[in-house]
Amino acid sequence: MNVLRALFYIFFFVNSAYLQAESFDFKQAWAQFLKVSDQLQAQQQVIKQAQAKHESGKDLYLPSISLNGSYTHLSDPLELNASSILDPSGLPPALGGIISSIPSLALTEQDIFRSSLQAMWPIYTGGKISAVQSIHSAQIAEKEQELELIKRKLFIQLVDRYYAVSVTEELAKTQLQLLQSLQKHASHAQKLEEQGQIAKVERLNAQVAVENAKIKYNSALRQAEMANIALARMLHERKLATRSILFLQKNIPSLALFTNETMENHPALKLLHAKEDQAQGLIDMEKGAYHPTVFLYGNYTLYEDDSLFSEMEPDWLVGVGIKVPLLSRNGRSGKIKLAKSAQLQARYTRAQTEQDLHLLLEQSYRQLQQAQEEVESLEVSLSLAHENKKLRDIAFRQGLSTSIEKVDAELKLTAVSTQQLAAKYRYIQAYARLMSTSGMINQFLINTF
């Protein structure tokens, strides 16, 4: 078996393995990735944590109720005697004697047991509770936008890996075609040398070209294998095959449309807006610390001893309380300044992000146009390379062209094909960046086939 046939069988075996694997078009690949991505699942849990925190914050509006119990041991029980109320020495002797003879009255036991229910319900906090809730809501929005940013970043990564498989497999086929053509040329050159029609150097040149083509083909084949492995790992598959092909869009949306969609919907801008809301919530919360807190409170005695003092004490009580902060050591004014500074930081960062997004859109749009122009321009070069190869084939068979010229024509045809393939890949990458940045991923999915 000659080398060419062996290489062909290797290529056929690899592609046969892919045929046995799961086949995905790009829409299916994206749907699969959304289900299996560990990074997206991790961010989903971050959102759930923020939502749980927001739900727990709703309890701040509810009253607090506690069950209290106590045991107290006194050095001496509390007692009340008549002499402590009326001084016998200042009274007539007869009356003073009577008072002195009155025994002491026990008010409590020496060991005191008590249990009760206590409740406290804030009815006005100066806006602190609502400020906390607004902060929690903004944190949920922030985490959701972080998820969207991650999703868009991974979308571009999937586009790169998915279409890299198509590009590298097509490149391997192109290199195989070159190898086959050069192999035939080398065989023809061998016969012409044997007939004395060409010099030995012409035949050697053809063989060197074949060896170089083998190296490039093997390299292209390995690149295709690695590209497929990278995509398979991303989709959590052992093996897979791609169905969607490289494409060019006839009607590209205007840059203005991309810009408008981006400025309205980009998650980075919404994320910074959420940070502004959080900073405003901190400002409101710290300002609320200057306001009084009004609350309802109550107590209900569940168990007490049988002492006289316990009998005199009411079983329950309710009331309204107020707490007015006069002087504190928590640095309220400094915290307000800190929150206002964080709010301004978010606004300035938002303005800078808008500029960066404008630049990214303009660069991607021009790269898209440039790649499209290259693909279209290379069509003419490709036609010329095909025609030049045909002429060199005829000329070499008729002894009017050298082997070097024949090989050069083959290499130029392969080079132009490879160049056009690379331009199509750059077009897909630029188009994906535009669609991802502007939030029109669904439009990209519609255009794939």
C-alpha cells in the first residue's frame, strides 16, 4: 500500500469516527451548551442566593416574638415591715409598740422563676427597611446581568470552537487534495524521467513537494482533531460532528442598529445601573439612621411564682416606644459620603463602558466588512489559480513547463483556498461579536444552517 493510500485511509477512519458521533448544528450546540455549562449553572446558584437574601429581608417588616425564661436566687427574699413605713420612735409608746409588733410581710420568695412572651414590632424605621430591600433587589439585578455577560462571552467562545471544526476539517481536505495532486504529479514525473524527457532534478523537486505536502496534511489533520476535541469537551460529549457551515450574510444590519440595541440592552450597562441603585440604597439607609424608630411592644407572663409581688404584677402589657438617635459612633456621615462616592464611581464607569462598547462595535463592524470583502475578492484569485493550474498541467505534460512551475501552481491554488477559508472564519467571528454585543444572539441562530 503506498503512502498516499495509507494517508487517505487515516483520514477516512477519522471522519468515520465522527460520523458515528453525535451530530449537532449550531442551534443544537448552543442549546446543549446552555444545559451542560457548569459555569452558567454556578452563576444560576449565585442568583438564587441573592433571591433568597431578598426573601429573607421581607421578614424585617414582621414583629419579633421571643420566649423568655429566668431563674433568680436572692440573698434574702424581699420583705415589707410596718417599721420601715412608720418610725416607731416618733410615735406614742403604745402605738409604736403595736407597730413594732407587726410581723414582716414577704413580697417574694428567695428563688424566683419566671417565663413570658415578649413581642416587638417596628412600625417606622426612617426608611431603613425599605432601603435594605431595594439594595437586595439591585443585587439580584446585578447577578442576573453578570449571568448574561458570562452567557454572551461563552457564546462567542462556542462560535469560535464550533466553526473552528469546520475550518480545520475543510483545511485538512484541501491539504489532502493537494497531496493527491502532487502524488500524481510525482508519479508522472517519474515516468517522464525514465523516458528521458525531464531531468532528475525535476523528478526530485516533485518528490520534495509531496513530502512537504504530507507534513502539512498531517498537521492539518491534527488541528482538526484538536478542534473537535475542544468543542466536544465544551458540550460534554465524547465525540461529535458539526453540520452548520460557514456562511456570509447578504444584508448586514447597519452599525446604528447595532449601537442602539447595545446601548439599550447591554448587560454591562444594566449591571452598573444596578450598582448605582445599591449605592442609592446605602445612602437612604444611612440617612434613615438620623430618623427616630417607632415600635410597638408587648409582654405576656406565662409563669410566675405565688409571691405577693407576682400577684400585684399584671399578666400582660402593651405599649408604643420611640428611639431617637442623638449621638452614635458608627460614622453615619462618613458612610453616606462613601455611598455617594460609590454611586459616582458607577456612573463614571458606565460612561467609560459606553465608550468602550462604541469602539468594540465599530472595530467588529469594520472587521466584518473587511472579511467579507476579502472573501469576495478572493473568488477572482481562486478562479485565476484554478486556471493557472490547468495550464501548468497541460504545459508540463507537453514539456513546456518545469516541475517547479507545476508545483508552484498547485501551492498557489491551495494558498488562495486557505486564505479564503480564513477570511470566512474571521467573518463569522466578527459577526458573532456584533450579535453578542448587541444582544441579537437569536438573530445569529436564525442565520445559521
